[in-house]
Amino acid sequence: MTTHAELGASGRSDDDGPSRRQGRRKGRLPAQVPGAHRCMVLACTPEDTTAVDLQSGAIVRLRVEWGEEREPDLSPLEIVDVVWADDPERDDLAQPEAVTVTGVPSVLGTVKGRRARQVLRDVALPPQQNLLGFAGSSAPYWEFRGMRPSVAVVVPSRGPVIFRRREDDTAWARFGWPRSDNWLPLEDRRAVTALDKSRRDRLSGKDLEAALGFNTHFLVVALSRPRDGHCYKTVAALLPRP
């Protein structure tokens, strides 16, 4: 497993502001603040931020209080430092990876190339019959016992295809997984924006690659929080092969 000490950062414009992009520079990342966890972001949605804790190699679901004036705006492959809350909320049986953090994550840079590929390969799920441990696209909340993962990084066997359902104007992703054809709600804001800008109802293959600016290799599939008593599988992010 690649540790935080081995990960480099890419520089970006300072236009993002010092409050969000603290200590960003080319080359090595700043020293880790004592007590902080250094993580690589996989997906960021209004519900939580999925990331890899680079010290342990574990996938975590960071529950961040963003406040009313700011939307969740972290991007995949960004490196952040976060501090676990004193009471880290580890009692959600449907999302055993969830952990509450204090404050807003500090973004340090973006990891690229071989280093990012190694992290993604380490956490990618081997082909299994049931994605996230159960068949179907949802399950009642009371069925979860904290024993199954609620998030997975997968390499689809077919697709993905992203599309908009006209009947309810929602965005979805379709992809193959061994012995299953998955149709799941799409919560990747970049992919949804790309679909909207294309002025098309469906994107796949080269058209999807052109709209996103990369060829999708990994998907982040995450279980939602309870909605009307059920938890739903969603596609939280489409990721390239770095």
C-alpha cells in the first residue's frame, strides 16, 4: 500500500482561495498535521465523501458538516487532511465505513499517475456475484448488521453508459458486473453536468470519454443513507485510470 509519505501533489491555481487549498505546492506534500488523517478522495456527494485513508489503506466515508454557504466540492484523487471527531459516529450498521470529521477537509493537492493507480488497485473489489454483498439495487435498512461493505471501487465488465430518464428527469448509470446488469442512480456531479451539457439523453463509449475528458476505468458504487426505509446502491463517481 502506498503511504502518504510517498504521494506527490500537483500544483493548481491559487484562485481556489487559501481557506480550501492550504499548503498546496508542486512536489512533496506538506507535513501531516499531528492527529490528522491523510486521505485520497474517491467521490464527494451531498451525503458524504468517500476516500482512502492512506495510512491504513481502508476506505472511509467522511461525514462533513459543510454549512449552508458551501456545497461539497472535493474532487476525485485530491489529497486531503481530515481530523476525526471525538465521537466519530461509527454506529451506522448500513455504512460501517462512516466516520464523522471535525471541520472541513484541507485540500493539499492531487495525486496522479502510478501512485494513484496503485491506491485504486489496492482497494478495487475483485469480481463477485453480488455487488456490496446483496442482490438487487436496494435493501431495507433493518436488514443491515454492519457486516457488509457499503462502498466499493469496481472495474465494470461492460460500460458504463450514463443516461437521463425522461419520466422523472433523473440521471442513471448502467454497467456490467459479473453475472449482473446494473442500473443505478448517478450521483457524480461531474458526470451529470457532462450529460446535461451534451444535450443528449445517453452517453457511452467515445462520446462519454469526450464529455468527461477521460476514459472511465473505475466506478465508485456506494450505498445511500436510508430513504423511505431502504438503502439504495448508487454510482457516486466515475474515475479514470490515472
